[in-house]
Amino acid sequence: MNDQRPRFEVRAHHTDSTVTVYQAYRPEIGRAAARHGRFTSSWSRERMTWIKRCS
């Protein structure tokens, strides 16, 4: 049995009505966001992956 974690994984929390998915960022993006309380210019909306609801 392989006890290693997969290279990629989805971490999420769910209730009956919501799903919250946690996104990891490179350290320089995460630290700047935490310091400034928002994403800075090093973050790009163009690189985001959107999770879509299954019908």
C-alpha cells in the first residue's frame, strides 16, 4: 500500500448546501495577500480554475 500523499489533491469542507474548497498559493502570493489583506499584482485571476456544479 502506498502511504505517500498524492502530488495533487482537493481539500474541501461541505454541508448540505455549500462546498468550500481550499486553494493553495505559492508562498510569495500567500504572504503578500496576508500582509495586505487582499491579493496583490503577483496574483492573476486568469490562472484560476473554477469548480462547476454537476447538474
